[in-house]
Amino acid sequence: MRTPTVLALPYPAQGHVNPMMTFSQKLVQNGCKVIFVNTDFIHRRVVSSMVEQQDSSTLDDEESVLKLVSISDGLGPDDDRNDLAKMCDAIPNTMPEALEKLIEDIHLKGENRINFIVADLCMAWALDVGTKLGIKGAVLCPASATFFTLLYNIPVLIDEGIIDSDLGLTLTTEKRIQISPSMPEMDPKDFFWLNIGDLTTGKKVLKYLLYCARSLHLTQWWLCNTTHELEPETLLFLPNIIPIGPLLRSNDNDHNKSAATKSMGQFWKEDHSCMSWLDEQADGSVLYVAFGSFTLFDQNQFNELALGLHLTNRPFLWVIREDNKMAYPHEFQGHKGKIVNWAPQQKVLSHPAIACFVTHCGWNSTMEGLSNGVPLLCWPYFGDQVYNKTHICDELKVGVGIDKDQNGVVSRRELKTKVEQLFNDESIKFRCVVLKEKVMNNIAKGGTSYENFKSFVKEIKE
């Protein structure tokens, strides 16, 4: 079989770049070359984070099989990339044309003809570019199968009048709905485009997602970072979705790999000092607290979180990103914790000292928590995280939700109470261990996700 060259295109956000990078590294391990396309802005961040982690000579070995390139996202140097409305306007106007030009330039140079495109579900328009150039493709959903199904069903929900034809920003029903008789009920108020800011943003995001969904018919490869055990009803309802999860960085325990190769795709330098700190803690004693790459708290909520951790009187490892502008409350002295800017999360979650994970319920974090059998304390921030929380607590029963007070704040007392509840709930701990084994069996030889991935690679090579 020949060595195919695959072009990988993630949506430009940390929670999308990471799983696409893991997927790309798996392709490389299975005899493919990958050209990984970020936006110029994200490319600079990824490369500088890698260079910070080690000397750049090892990047060249990796570059021969996994090449990092970039195209413009259409925004100016000072534009805010966390502004989803701006991103959803700019991407369709700029990136399809830029991607087409990039592929044509690669083909002109003649070193690697691109044989296949793997696009993030939220970049599915790239399949149109591929079709125009005679290149087959696949979509990869880094979120849940439920997110995929909801996205796929937006036109149906509009047709059925559940969301109005003015792009779904007025709900025509107060009742909970079922997308299919086999799927759990959903509260329409939890639809992810209603939880990402103001109405204008919601409208633009929904319009952009509809633009992506229109291209899904161009491939039968609908890959998703999930497993049958996690979402059986959803996968039964939309059998086109092919589970290949959990997508985990397989080389975290491979000491022959450089730190940068392991953490390719990270926006921030990982602080590995937390691992030796964890080694000093008792088994099952530490709270791991991390809210992903997007969540922002105001000063009041930040104070309550800090003082809540202090109140638990337990050791904690807290990830506070470099872009955090909040000051620590003055009572937050002599705490039992360690604070880092960014952590090697999968390694942290697999450490025996970790007792529970205080999480925003992003799907990557959820998958990493479940893959390590760690109980989840769910504090969603926006988008599909709200639905993920319900799934974790009510369907899988491997976590506990945190409640806000009448002012929309999670109080320090609430945090302490829920931490105690999770520490003392043996049935949740037991279910986590059972689920971990089921989830991990999927990527072992002969497992469903393992076989699905192998079939996909075989298709590319043929």
C-alpha cells in the first residue's frame, strides 16, 4: 500500500485543534503523512508553545510526516478570536478560497499530492473544496454524537416549528423534546447556540453551522470522538456516525518522544512540575480543577471558587490560564493547593492521587475524565457543555452538578458541599471504574473504535 497524504483541518479553537492533532498522530502511526492546517493566528501559538517545550531539532523529524502549515482566517491582527460572531462571519468569506489555493500550491510543488481531507465537523465546508479538486474527505466531530445529531437535525427542528425559521432564536415550545424516541429528552433552552452569548452571536453561529451541515452528504465518513457505551441511543438513531473514541494522546508514557511532539497542538506550554507535586500527595486525595481554554470568571465568581477550594481543606491542583486577569482574595493564604497555567491533563487525570475533576464539561475533558475513571464535578460554562453535564449526571451517573444561587454565582459553600458529596459517594466511584473499562476496551485491539479507525485508514490507503 502507498503512503497517502491527508490534509487535516480543525476549527480554530483549542478544544478542536487538540483532538484533530491526536487523530493526525494516529494516522501517522498507521503509515500516513499529514499536512495539518491551522489559521495563521493559531499556527503561531502552537509553534511557539512547541518551541518553548524543547529544542526545535526534533520538530524536523516530525515535520517529515506531520507538517504544520497555515492559512488566513480573514480577521485582522487585533481582532478577538474568541468572538464567535466575528469568526463565523469571517471563515466562510475567506477560508474556502485560501484552502483551495493552499492545496493547489502544494500540488504545484509536487512533493505531496493530497489524497484525502479530514475536516472538523465545524469546518465541513472543506468537503466542497475537496470535491471541486477531486479529493475525497471525511468529517471528524470532536464533540459528542449528540452534538453531531443536533447539528444534523437543525433543518428538521425548523421544519417542525420547534425552533422558528428566523434561525432558531425564538423557541416555539417550552416543553422538553426528543429528537428521536430512542434518545433522552432535551430542554430546548439548552440548545448550544442559545448558550454562547447574545442573540446576535447565537444567530451567526447557527447560520454558520447550517452552512457546514449542508456539506455532510459529500462523505459517508462521519467520525466522532465517542463510544457506544457513552451514547447508545444517539448512535442507534443516527447510525452514519462512526465512533472512534476516546481520542487520547497515546504517547504520554513514551519517553522517547520529545515534550513538544507529545503536546503538539497545545496553545500554552504545559507545566510538568505538577506531576512531581502529585507524587507527594496521598492516593485519591486531590481535587483537579480545570475549565478549559475558553471559560472566564468575573472577580466575584473567581473569589468564591478560590475560597471554596480553601474551605474543602483538601489538596487541589488548579489550572489558571495566563490570560486570567483576576486577583486572588486576600483570605486565600496558606492553601493546600498547587496552581499552574496549563497542565498535561491526560497525565494528571491518570495519576492515582486524583480523586475528582472539577470541570467545565467540554467534551475532550469529559472523555479524558471518563477514560481515567475519575468522578466529575460538573460546572458548565456555555454551548454543548450544558448538555454534557446533564448526560454525565443523569444518564451516565458518574458525576454531580454544581448549582448557582439566585444571582447566578456558584458559592464557596455550594462547592464545598458538592466536593464532600462526591468524595463520599461510593456508587459513583464504582460506576466510574466500570465505565472506564468499557470505554477503554473500544481502543484496545479488536475494540469497536479500534476497528473503525483501521477501516478508515484502509479506505484512505486504497
